[in-house]
Amino acid sequence: MGFDFLEWLNLAARWLHLITGIAWIGSSFYFVWLDNNLERPGSDAEAAGVSGQLWSVHGGGFYHNQKYPVGPGQLPRNLHWFKYEAYFTWLSGFSLLVLVYYVGARSFLIDPAKAALEVDDATALGITSLIVSWLFYHNACRLLARWPLALGIVWFGYLVGAAAFLESVFASRGAYLHVGAIIGTAMVGNVFFVIIPNQRKVVAAIKAGEAVDPKLGAQGKQRSVHNNYMTLPVLLIMISHHYPMTYGAQRPWLVLALLGATGIAIRHIFNVRHRNGPTGRWIALAVVLALVSVTYVSMEKSGAPAAQASVDPDAISFADVQPIIEQHCTSCHAEQPTSELFSEPPLGLKLENFEEVHAASTKVKQMAVDSDAMPLGNMTGMTDEERATLGAWIDAGDPE
């Protein structure tokens, strides 16, 4: 087995993305929880500018948190900042986008059946979508700052539109990941362009003995709350490539919209619960959205016209599907892949003989029959009839 530098680089970037993402999300969730649970301080603390406080216990110790909405009168000697978790999460995520979807654009991003894109065109379009989306979101925040609900509706509508557009030009899996990258870029943009600069201005004003503009803290909190609500949808997209019934649907952008709204509702349940508010209607909304998502995908599959197998389903055998598997599957899923994309079979899955295909038949049906997730980008041109034949063989109990 040779040394595959790109695979190890991919692993390093993915691991870093996971590590820093956990750190960023954990701190973000904690501070939103903290802010929602603050209690009114005593008169002495309130006179000193404290707007809320909280006592908590963890790991055998007791902690006392106090919040100064515009900063304390004098800065402490050690002031901890929370920014590098966000920066490295985005940098590692963008590195993965480049390594997987731009370097491997012909397999993971470009779908010739949708748009005749060259690698450079697809890459430029993907990067442009990130820049344009950040500019739209950032300016929408400025224009609709006093109408948070309207802002949320506008941004959600934009994301749905972006998902539909990207789905029309990219392979579905690549479109999904770009929507996730758009959301992640908005989140880190909030930290880099608004939250941290505003905090620096507050610190500078306190050091100079000047009055602190309360709008700086309000703007930072607004963007922090936005990040809190965007977290679960972006996490869903991060794991979506394992579940082709999402991006493999006939209208994957609609499935993404429904599941994304479910994630927003779930996050809102936690936020309301932190404030000891009623959560019943929000739980009901989340359940309804989840059920609508599942029902839609199920109805879509049952209502789609079924392709006919190229052989008699009642007399089908492995000999009928083996040529299909050899043409469309084994270039990647073999002991020694002939595809330039892989030096080893993806996920260790080999499909070179009856025993291997029979053992993986459920996975094969999920990826290549119930959806067109495989072959990647359908670069081998697998037809609906071939998928139907493969599905008929699996449904018949994988006869040899």
C-alpha cells in the first residue's frame, strides 16, 4: 500500500474541523445558555454595572458568572477571547471543500446532466456563492436589524433559493455541502467582521476611559444569536452525505429546507427552555416538520414512475447484474481500485464477487437504486433501467 498524501491531508483537515467545530459550538451554546439563565444581581453588583449573574456547579467546583453589558469600569488583567475556534473551524472546512469538491470536482461537484461546467467554472461558482451569500446576509442584518423575525424569514428564504439554484447546476451532494459552507461562512463572518471588532472597540474605549457605545454589544449579541440558530442546520448538512435519501430526493432543496427548519425549531426549544418558557408548541412544530420531511420523501419515491428492469425479475440472477456492477461499481470498490479517485475501496466496501455484493446489497440498494448517489456524479452513466435491474435482483433475495 502506497502513501496517499491527499488522503492523509483530508483526514487531518477533517479531524481539525471536528475538533475546532466542537470547541466553537460548545462555547457558543454555553454562552447563549448562560445569557438566557442570568438572574438579577444584588444592589451592589447592579450599581457596579452588572446586569445579570449566575451561580453554577460543575466538576466538583462552584462558579459565579457576572455580565457587564457595556464592560466593567476597569478591565481585568486576563481577558479570555473566543475566536480561534471559529476561525479554524472555517479554515479547516474550506480546506475540505477544496480537497474534496474542487480538486475532485469532476466526481463530487459537476453533474454533466445538469450543467456543462469545467472544473474552473464550478470552483469559481462555488466560491462566488460563498462571497455573494455573505454580502447578502451582512447587508440584510443592517437593513432589518430592528425586525429580527423578518430578517430570519428573509435569510431562510435566501438559503432555500440558493439551495435550489445550486441543485440546478451542481451534483446534489455538492449542492448540499455548498449550502452548509454558505451558512458556515455567515457564522464565521459574524465572528470576524462584527463580534470580535466590536469587542475590540469596547476594550479600547474602556482602556481610554471613554464611554462605551451600547450598540456594539447589541450588534454582537444579535450575530451570536443568529449563529446559535444556524448551528443545527449546518451540522445536519455535515452528516447529510451519509444519507442519500436527503440529497438523493427529486427536490433535495425542499428536503433540506424542511429538515433545516426542523433544526431551527429544535434549537428554539432549547432557548425557550433555558428561559423557563413554554416549549409545547415549539416541540409540536419540530415534530410536525420532521414528519412532513419524512412523509414528503416517502410520497415522492412512491409517486415516481418506476423504471423497468432489463431482464425478467422472476428469473433474475447474479449473472444478470454482474456486468452492471463491473461497469459502474468495481472501478472504485475493488481490492485494487482502477479509479484515480481512490487508492483503496471507499469505506472498505468491495464489490468484486457474489459474496461481497450480497453482503452489501442493502447499502447498494440505498445508494444506487433508491437514489442516484452512486456512482459519484454518475460519471459512468448508469441508466434507470440498470438501477431497476439491480434493485429487482436485490428484492428477489440476491439469487446466485
